[in-house]
Amino acid sequence: MKHIFVLEYQSTGGEVNKPFNLERALAGDPVVTRDGRKVLWIAHCSPAKREYQVQALVEGIAYPLSLNADGRYNCYDEYRHDLFMAPKKRTVWARFYRHEDGSILSSEWYDTKEMASKMAPEVSESPNYIGVYQIEIEE
């Protein structure tokens, strides 16, 4: 039997996307645009004017975009071509419990199933204990 858990969290009001980091982008970390398209190729030309130092080829656009070193397409306003670091996905393990109100809670995340499975006997024998499951998170 396969279990699927949907974990919900509340945003703190900060940016959903991670700020663009030119050094990480040039090192090969994945980059996306504000509207979610993948950046296929990126280059930096430091002698160019600040507004044109970054060149990026974006999924679905036939020509390279010119951006500033902060990944901004337009220096004055937010724009759909602005660059951000793509979230990284990671697989973790967590223990799940049923709260008395019926909601499902999880423990902190662990790197392995073995680490997540280590617990006091009173926890694993509790009627509220559901089990240890693998989940994918974005960092």
C-alpha cells in the first residue's frame, strides 16, 4: 500500500524564489526565471555595461537575454525574465503521527530511513503513530 502525504506550510511572506547568485549559476547550479522557465545556458561578460553583463538562454525564447549581474532583466521593475536560483529537491524521511483532532503531524526530517526509525518504544507503540515515510522537499 502506498501512502501519500501532503505537507502544508505557511509562508512567512518572503520571496518564494531564491535570489539569483551569479557565482553559483556559473558553477552550474540550476537557474529559473520569475515565471518558472529553465535557464539553459548562462554566461558573464564583466567588461560589458552593468545592465548587460549576464547573457542567458531561456527555455522557450529563441534569443539570449541580457540581464544585469543581479539577474534583473529590467533595472526598474520586476519582470518575468528576472533570474532566480531554482529550488533543489532532496529526499528525506519523517515519522508521521495522527493528532487527536485527526490532523497528521510529522517529525523533523532525517537523511535515512534508519535514522528516522530510531525512537523510544513508547512512540512506535502509540496508537497515534502512523509510520516512517519518504518525502521529497524543496530547499
